[in-house]
Amino acid sequence: TVASNVVTEATGAHIDSSQAAAAGGVTAKVVDAVGPIGVVTEGQAQNLLLWSRDMTNVAWTLGATMTRALTSTGVDGTANSATRLTAGAVTVTNIITQLITAAATSRTYSAYIKRITGTGPVRLSEDNFTGGTDISGSLVSGTWVKVQFTASILNAVVGIKIDTNTDAIDVDMNQFEAGAIASSSIPTTTVAITRNATIDQYSAPSNTNATAMAIKMQVTPMAALGASLAYHWSSYVDANNWTTVYSDGTWLYADKFIGGAHHYTIVAWTRTVGVAANIAARFDGVNGVDVWLNGTKGAQQINSLAASQLGANFQVGADGNGANQDFSAHRNLRIYPKSLNDARMAIASIDDDWLEWLDLPEWTRLAANDEQYRLMANRRF
């Protein structure tokens, strides 16, 4: 139930981390120890695999010694929605595959897999098991784990192989998509399905200040991006002017891009899937550009005291121009339209909910970014 931008469960209580175990929230990446993880932003993706949950369908080709049954409870808690695969006596035919007619470009095959019995190798492949990779080291008995494999193959034949006789696994949410990122699941049946990019956008003039402002938010990476750029907060004017907070897998940046020139500060950040990071950035005419991560202040590289370049809107989890989504969850966004000193900025990048600590009436707390409001409307698997 939604009332006054707050989601409540049936009894009227606010949904928080206490509901995680009962609702499957942790497994579903909805709730962590603090509470709802927030809005997930990610780029457009298309799942080319058909019948992504029901591997008993004829779209899937079963090896002679593998058995299958649509009898398992899925990752979303739905009964008889996931497929139980059990190996037989002949390793080479303990496979299940699907042919995808598509050009040779980098694509990622992913699935949720739960080990049921056995300890032997379980493999993913995109070339009908001429090659492939053993993902058994990632599996956990009785627990859903999302695994993935990336390759570039013309007309890929993707699938799963179980080496050892009587070993069994449950499989759900099979996905085959362009790129090296396994995005959130896109269930399919008879046709490929495309999910549009997430655009989380708000008015900049009513919430920001070009001459002095502080930004704070918590970001939880939801996919392994490697060295890809991920934009966490941005306002875009044109190709030569914008203001942004982004990361590249090694560093977190706060950047005023003015007239085609970067003015930025960096702090070390190795993004880790499922691990929340508290980010704070300051843009003003006295200090220039600064960034904090979990209490640590970054080092200015090229500074500028000029006003921030702000467009009509700002976006959370994208580059301000609707692209370069960060494949992360966001919560507790705060924007203060004045400069703050280093001590307060450091606190901002540690405390999950610093509004009350600062006791500053001019904080902008966007209703659409309230963690209670965002819980179930942004469920991702």
C-alpha cells in the first residue's frame, strides 16, 4: 500500500530489513541490513533466450542423459517456476542448450543456479561446450547464485552442463544479452523481450545551486562493470558542459566539465557488487570540486572555482543525457544548496541518514528517493 509516498505491508508497518527473510528480500536484492536498497538504474537490454524460466520447453534441447522438470520454486518465490536439472551417467550428454541466431559480438549468458545435490563441475557455454567455463566454485548448496559467462560467437549455442552422475541443480532466469554485463533478469516465453533503460530524473533549478552545493547518496553496485564508466549523479548542458559524480572501477570522481575541460577530484574506489558505498561531493566557488567516499576525502587533480554547469534536469544513476547507467541501487539522496565544511562532508559520506544530524532546514529530500517509497516498486533479480 502506498500513502504519502510511503510503502507499507499488509499490517500497516513500514517495510524495512526486518521483512528481508520473510520476503526473500536479500536474495532478491531488495533489502539489506539497513533497509530497502533503493532505485536500480541500468541500461537498455534484450534477453534473446526464449522460455528463460521453463527449460522443459522445446526451445531448449536436452542431452540424452540429462533429465529436467519444472518443479522448483523460483528465485522470486513462485512455485514450479524454476527448472530442476539432474545429471545422468554420461558427462558429454549431460547438457541442455538453446541456439541463438545472432551476430558475433560480445554477449553475456547468465542464470540463477542453486545447487541441490553433489559437488561436481557445472559449466556454462556459448559454443555448445566446445569451450565454456566451470562455475561450480561460485555455487552454494540451497542458495540461489547468479552466474555468468561472456564470449563473442556467431549464432551461439548457450547452455548448461553437469559433469557428475546424479548431481542436480535448480536453474531460473536464464538470460543472453549484448555486452559484458549481466543485467537484472528479463523473463521471456515465446519471444525475446527488451527492457528500456532506467531514467531517474528530476528538475535541476528547483533542487540544485550552481554556485555552491553538496550532494550525498548511497550507491550499491548491482553488476560487475569492470573498468566501464558508471555515472551516479549528473546534470548535462551540452557535449562540452556538465557536472557529474561517476566512477571507473578504480576511482570515484567529482567533475565540473566546463567548456570541454575537466576539473575534478578523485578518491580510490573498487566497486564491489552488493556492497553499499556512501558518496558525497561538493561543488562551490571557494573550494572548487571535492569528493568523499565512506569518510575519506579525495585529492584534487584539476580544480576550478567556476560555477557548476547544470542543465534543466539532473539524473541519478545516469550521465544526465539518459545514458551510461551505473547498474546500481541508490538511496538517501540529499542535495544541500550551499557549501559545507570538510567535517560535515566527511560525516555525509559515513552516515546513511545525516539529515537529522545536520539539522539544516534547506535540505532537499526528494520524495521519489525516499527509501520506503522505493522498496517494492523497484524489485530487481
